[in-house]
Amino acid sequence: MPVFVDKAKIFIQSGKGGDGHVSFRREKYVPNGGPDGGDGGKGGDIIFVVDEGLNTLADFHYGGKYKAENGQDGNKRRCHGKNGEDLYIKVPEGTVIKEAESGKVIADMSGDNKEVIVLKGGRGGNGNMHYATSTMQAPKYAQPGQPAITLEVLLELKVIADVGLVGFPNVGKSTFLSKVSNAKPKIANYHFTTLSPMLGVVDLNDANGFVVADIPGLIEGAADGAGLGHEFLRHIERTRMMIHVVDAASTEGRDPIEDIEAINSELAKYNADISKRPQVIAANKIDMLPEGEDAEIIQKIREKYEPMGVKVFATSTLTGKGIKELLYYVSKTISEMPKEKIVFEQEFFPEEMAREQDEAFTVEYDSDSQEYVIEGPKIEKMLGYTNLESEKGFAFFQKFLADNGILDELEKLHINEGDTVRMYGYSFEYYRNADTQPVDDEEEET
């Protein structure tokens, strides 16, 4: 029997940008050719796409890592590295992609969102052919490609339905769905018969049809994780209206009004907005009540809930009583509601996270080499496009170090004048002047 999976955690990783290349033309009779290092290719994107043929997240049940292809490094003779292949991840419609740690929404694969780039691949680095100037005709530095971005994401499937069937287990929801729609749920007389949301389409003569979902039976404490209820509450989030099915005959000894209150309490605890959505009560199993008692219990339910604007229908899935009237009422209510689908707004932006990572830097003391080592993507990029051999270029770089707090970090590590500071292919001797700025020593061979 296939397993219905509506939640999974996976790691996704965009492709790293290829590194720019350092090389020089080597031609016969041209002993000192200019730089001809090519650019690196762009890394592949991670793209989520809706597959209409899927209705479960079973493909992701065991987690795993999904990685786009890296961009290739540049090469000599101005050869551009090949771009990395994008990775397409297929998910069912209604899948919400969240950042796993915070639970914030990255993308909701619903409505018009059929294809979404979740992680963009890193840009390729420039080759050294871009850095030749009148004062530096043989640049020995190329720009590295942007790093890959790795993210753990939570996939949650929230079914797409207009109406949700809610109620305690065994109140007749599955039978109701089988009678009114094209759905064929398995029906048996035990709790949690329905172990996954079941969708059905209700077709009506002279009225708009709608999609209804049988949400697995809830119990008290479901919003706090009791039983299986918490696992299925997410499927109610998109529904625009609810049919609350209750056992009016109390076949399991429970009071119908207490059942209604308990389920509504669970809905409110899980999501207050859901509890405010339109609701209609199907007081079910009236065929099992002794003659005359059906009027009494239905009257009690109506007296309590109809003043709140909640319509109550006496129904029997066995005889069909009250079902048609309820369905036409639901259709009319939905047709009068706003037509927009419930799509969850983006709350987490991977590109902002990548930007923060890009701007991060480290300042550490290497006791083995007795050097202060500064690293970080932004610093590496700055070195790539700054001509440190010109006075103006070096002054610009000094200001960059000061403005970004890097000189302050060196001072916190108790750096002394004359100590060596190393940044990728460059080393500097540190001297304090009026602006507490380092002085260039020399460019190293790379």
C-alpha cells in the first residue's frame, strides 16, 4: 500500500560559480603576451516545479540532498567556463516550501506559482583578462566564482480544496464524501480510518460545484500534537469553508454539542483565522435516532449555533436526508465569497541570506605563519577588481577595510606595527597612521 507523505525535510544546494582563470598568451615571437584568462560559468539554479501527476511527497520521504551542477572554471585563451545545469525538483500542487529552522515560507507552489527559483546559482568569476590596466599589464589574479548556497527546507503539502470536512473520528465523514462526490475513500468502523486527506469533486445541477477534502478525524489535543490530528490540521489551512460533521445520534456515547465545541477549540488553537471561516454543521446519523428524538437534538444544536450564523442541517448518509440541501447551501456560500485562492506569502528570502554570507568576513591570527589572515567573499571580490599598484586604487582599498570594520577587528586581536596581514594572494605590513590603515608590502606570486 503506498504511503501518503505530506511532510519532508531535504537539503538543497545551488551550483557554485566557476572560478575565473589566470593565464597569459603564449604565442611564437610574442614572449610577453597579455592576460587571456577566461571567465567561470554560472552555477545551476534550484527550481521547484509543480507536477500535476503527483499528490504526495513520498519521493522525499527519506530526505536527501539535491544539488545543482557547479559552473566550470574559465580557461586560457579567453575560454568561458560552461554554465552548470539547473536542477528541477518536482512537487505536487499545494506544496509549501519553508526554511527548516525558522519555519518561514520561501514559496507556495499554488495558484500561479507553477515554477519557482528557490536558490540561484553563483555567478562565475572574471578571468584575469578583465584586470589589465595601464599600470598593471600582467594581473596575476582572477575572481573566484560565487559560492554555492546550501539550505535545509521543510516541504509541507497543504491540499487544495474549497471545503474541508472536519469532525471527530467515526462520525461519518468518509461516507458523506463518498455519497456526495467522486471520491472513493476506504470506510470502516474504527478510529482514524482515514489516514490521509481524501479529495472529491462535488457536481451539482444548476449550481457551482466545489472540491471537498475529508480531513482525517481530529481529537482533543490535536493542535498540541495529540494523536494524528496535528499532522493533518495543515490541510485545513487553504479551505474557504468547513462542513462540520457531528454524530447527532451519539453512537459512541459522546455529546454532539461538546464534540462541536472541542473540534472548534482545536481549530482555533491551531490557527485562529481558520476558526473564523464560514462553517456549516451536518448533524449526521439521524437515521439511528428513535423517532422524535431527532427533532429534539437538532433543535438544541440549532438554538446554540444558528444565532452565531452557523447553519445546521439534519443529515443521514444512509437515507440521503438533508444532504442535497446542505450541498446547495455550501455552493451558494462559496460563490458569494472572494474568488482568490489562499496562497501563503513569502517570508524567507534566500538571496538575502546569500548576501549576508557574501558580506561576512573573518579576521584570525595564524600562529604557524605568524600572520593575520583576512578572508571573505566580499574581500576577495574587492581584490579582484582593485588595482593595488596604483596609489588611488590602494587608497580606495584602505578605505574599504576601514569602512567595513576590518581594521577594528585587527586592533581587537592586538596587532602590532610591522606585523604581516595576509589576504588571499596579497600580504601587507601593518602600520598605524592617522587613519589606522595598513601599508602595502608587496604582491605575492600566485
